[in-house]
Amino acid sequence: MSALTRLIGFRYLKRGRILALAIILTLSSTLFSITAFSLLGFYRGFTAYLGEGEDVIAIYNRKGSTPFTGLVPAYLAEKVGSINGVIACSPEAVAPCIVKGESIFLRGIIPEDFAKLNQLAIFDGSMLEPDDVNSVVVGRNAAERLNLKPGDEILVLGVLADRYLQLQVKGIYESHSVMDDEVLAPLYVGQWLRGTDYGHVTLIRVKIDRSVVSPAAILEEVAREASEPSQSQDSGRKPEGLIMSWPRASFRVEDIGVEEAQMFMKSYLDRYGVTRESLLTLSAIVFLFSSATVAAASKTIIAQHEGEINVLRSLGASRKLLKGDMLARLLPWSLIASSIGAALAVAVLKVIQGYGLLQVVSHTVSIQLDPLTIALNFVLVFLLVSISVLRADME
Amino acid sequence: MLLRKRGMVSSILAVALLVAILASTNSIVNYIDLQVQTLGGLVNLSRTYLVLGGNATSITDSQVDARLARKLSNLSCVGYMLPQKMLTVNLTSGSSNLMVQMRGVESDAFFKARKAYMNGTAAKNWMEANVGEILARRFSIGLGDEVSLSFGGRQAKVRVVGVFVSQTQSDAELVVPMETANVLDGNNNTVSFIEFSLKDGVSVQEAVNRIVQTLPENVKLVQAQQMGEFAQQMSIQTLVFLNVWSLAVYAAIAAASYVVAARLIIESSYELAMLKALGAKKLTPFTLVFTYTTTVAFIGSILGTALGTVGAQTASTILRWIQPDVDMVPFLKAEQALQTLLLTLASSILGCMHPALKSTRTGHMGQPL
């Protein structure tokens, strides 16, 4: 130990040469962090798309190949809404569309029901009213991307259905969620664009009091409705805040899923093997693929200091001591490099995001500093430098 | 001489692994892109088109010559043809006064095209109107009601002769014969837009080309359903991010090449010094280092492209064994492989430039022989 302390006082490694290794470590860390932050940001945004927390559940069509393409009977919202313990029930018709040549998602909602699940702050114009029919409110990001302001008339072109609509922008909202990339419209508008009748919606989001009711109890109610449909008054009842009635539609209970909203979205990604762990592993693989460069840089440093190492060896320093000393000198650099790499990645991603280039399925990917990613970055850099130095030939 | 250096294999591997990241990511993105395009193709695309004013961003600010409809209807490829005038009018019904969207059309053809269910009859003259069910329910407008319409100082009184449902935006509109819309607008010569469909069986591309030739320059043709455009934008979003991300990989390749060149200079210091001592030109070490690094980058790029593509395909096969639902077949396009090769070479040249130039400045006097 004392020998190592004495050796540390002897500065034989040249800073300029260490800098090359530090730059390579920084770039590798940046690469890893950009990959991990963006992939995990997408994963988090996608899974939180319908809401976070155990108290938000989704009633959806199991057969839908994407969360946006399934259809469920709209009147189930009314049935489920009357169950004790259900706080809010929001039927939603989600439809992709084209506005001003840009792809965007429009979500048909019943404003008062939607407001119980998502808090929206209107910062320009006004919010949708129950009697609005040809108006929309636009998320802040979408408004910036499409250059929209209240009062603007827009031509909306359908994607899933042969529809075109003329709508007026009523307000711009901010939700600090993926909703900021969407357009909200009265439920009918979503149904028109989705190409469905007034009796179906894409999904129903439900907020429940877990101490009173569970998702299983809601599924039971849905199953009961499938086997013994409740009698309707005329062709269907008109829920409050809705103009058109919801006709009773027959359905098979095995087609309907009732699940925690976040789990519902996760299950879609799971189908394709996309999990948080697999994305982190993928990012780590990207880092490991750049490890050969780090190893080469470490070897280069040792080769560049061959003369100094030989002098120290001839003065009696053991290989073990030299390797320990080199590690002690390089590790702080490595940690600084990985920190700079992570910070650089965040900066790069923020810039890309600022230019609207960080989008997946027309939704901005939010960047969040994940402690696990940062820790993994440090660990990988530490291991890589340690292995490279310890395996180095110091003859 | 320099190619025999023992570090060459590890140098090639360092570049190859970085290129493999790019190749595997590109191959997976290609597959996803293909899936998006295929899914887009599965949607039965409509044959409905709109002719709008050239500078129009919405229907209400669009103006098209009304005679254009007659011209288009003469084309054999055109199915139904609906010239329409869209106005936001003030509607007074009883004590209610509201702004509504009004559509002037040829009523019978319009409701037939919309496959609308009608309670009552389609409006036959300029004193009659049809109301969409959403609008009728919202403002309690019933069959037989008289409503007053005003637009730009002009007024008209119409009687509701039918309430309809079409599952389209017209359910929230007032639909009147074109004469009524012309009276309110005070202009018989223009319409807001022309909606038409292509006949079944005609080639879309040929028909569109023919129609475009017929149209004047001050109008534009828009397809109502934009599945292709949407799918394309999804791909572009992924590609844009991938391209930006690739910059970080190419930066790493440049840094790797710097290391490769620096290591070569150290390990070949004897040979380089000997060459200089024997009278080699000043540029010779530069050429040697440059050639070595670009050779490493070239071989590394080819190896990495193969490794990345095969690696992604192997991984997807293993994934298919574990999860039979996941059927992924990554592939790389030839032009992508070429682009990767060229960009790798460019990054490599950039990376090796500093050590290569430095090698020309080092004299042989201080070098060990």
C-alpha cells in the first residue's frame, strides 16, 4: 500500500495521452446514454400513454393489433360508470390523421369525463364545451409543430377511414404528458375519423377506487353484459354530455380486456419482446460493441508509456503494483468521462427534442434521467477500464 | 509491412463492432418500416379525392371554379362528382342563435354518396334544407322547423325537410341545395371544393395523372384518405432519429481510428524512424498511416456490416424460438451498406488525420533504432 502511495506521487502518465482514452470513454458513454435514454423514454411514454398508477384501468379490444385500432361498445362506459367505486369513466375514440401534411393523433373525448382523468391547462383560447361539435383543442407540442392558434380552421384528412373534416381550433392546452402531441375533439369527431359508428369507441379509460372495486369486478360486469345484455330504453340511452345515444351492441366477452392502463400498454410491447430490461440490455450491448475501442485505447496508453513503465519495472516496481497504480490514475478519469458522456447525451437529446426530431409514432419522446441507466453507465465504464488495464501486458 | 502489425486484428474488430451497431439497427428499422408499409397496404384505400384551391389550408378558405366540375365529370375514370360550397353561417331557430357549418350541395347525389339514413326527404329547392342529427339534437331543430340563415349581410329562410345520419361530419352540419349557398354567398361562379371518386376497376395512377392534366395550376388534388402519407411519416420519424443517433456512432468510429493510428505510430516507431533515416520523403509516414487506417476502416466496415446484419438476424431467430409470436426478419439494403461504408471511411479519415500529420513532423533523430 505504501509503495502504491509513493508511486502515485510520481507523475509518469502524460495528461494529453490520457485525454484520448477519456474522449473515447466519453463517446462510448454518450452512445450508451443516448440509446438508453431515448429507448427508455419511448418505453415510458408509451406505457404511460393512457395513464399511470394502479387506479387507472383500460377496457379495450384484445384483438386490436395496436392500442389505437381496436373497438369496444361505447355503452359499456355507461354500464361501468354506474359501478360503485368507479370514480370516472372516459370513452375515447383515437384516430391517426393528417393535418397540414403532418401526421398526428386525434382523440375523440367527452370533455367532462376526460377532465376527471387528465388535468389539462388551457394557456391560449378555451377548452371544449359539451355542445361543441366542430371544434378541437390542440396540445402545445402539436400546435407548435403545426403552427396553429385559436381560431384557425384546419382540414383534417383520415388515415384509417375515408374521411375529411373541417374543424376549428378552440384552444391550446398543456398537460406535461404525451397528450401534448395530440388533438382533442368531441367524441363524434374521433368516431368519424376512425370510421366507426356512434356505438363504438377505441377504448374506455376508467378511474377506480381500488379499496371498493377491482379490475376483475369490472370484467365480471362486462362479462355479465355480454351474456345477458341489459335492456335498453329506445335504441340506447343518451349519457349526460353526449348528443347521440349509444346503441346496445353485442360483443364477445373474450374479445374485451380489462386491465390496468399501464399494463395494457406494456402487454402490447411485450408481444414484440420489448421490455424495460430488454431495452437496457440492448443499450448495454451497444456499449459493449464500443468496448473494443476502449480496450484499444487503454493498450495504446500503455504502449505510449512503455518507456516510463520499463524504467519503473527496472527500479523494482512489480507488475501488480504498476497495474494498481495505473487503475488508480485512470479510474477518476473514467468516472469523469462517463459523467460527461451521460450529460452530453442528455444535452444532445434535448437539442434533438427541441427541433422536434425526437418523435416516435408522432409523439415526442420524453427524456428522463434514469438512475439505473446512469449507474449502469458508471459500472460498465469502470469494468471495461479495469479489465483493459488488468489484462494489459506490462513486460 | 505495417499490415503485419499484431494490433491490426483488434483494430479491425474495434471498427467492425461499431459498424455492426449501425448495420443491426438499420436492418431492424428496415423490417419495422416494411411492416408499417405492409400494414398501410392492408387498409382498403378509398378512391375519394378533393380538388381544393391551390393556397387553401382549410375548406372554408378554398375557392375553385364551378365549371371545373363539369370538365371533370366528362372524364371516363370519374365516378361520383360533388361540387360543394362550405360556409360558416349564422342560424336562428326560435330563440337560439348560433354559428353552424353549412354545406351547399346537389342534395340527392350527396346523400347517396354518404349512404345517409334520412328521416324526411332530401331538400329539393333553395327554400328547403336538411339537418344532420347531431346538429338537430344539439339545438332541438325538428322536421318542418323554419330556420333563418345569414352570411355576409345576406339572408335566407329555409324549412327543414329531413334529418339525416351519415356517420360523417355532415351529421353536425346544415346541408342545403347549392342555390341556397349561392344566394347567401352571392357568388355563382365558384365552389369551395370538388369531391369526386374514381370508378372501380380503373388504374388509380393513370386516372390521377389524367385528372392532374385536366386541372388548372391554381388548384390542388388531395386524396381524402392518407394512409400512405401517414405510414411514410412514421418511417421518416424513426429514420430522422436513427440518423442523428448514427452521428454518435460515427464520432466513435473517428475516435477509434485516432486510437488505431496513434497505436500504429507507437508500435511502428522503429520502422518509421528507419524509413526516415533511409531518406524516405516527409509524406511517406503520413501515406503509410493514412493507408493503414483506411484499410482497417474498409475491412472493419465490410466485416461490421456483415456481422451486424447476421447478428440481428440470428438474434431475431432466437427470439422467434423463445417467443413464437415475434416474427422479425431484419434486412439491410445495398445502398445502406454502401452509405455505411463511405461514412465509415470518411469518419476514419477524419480520425486518423491528426496522428498521421503528427508522424510527418517527428524526426528520426530521437527515435529508437
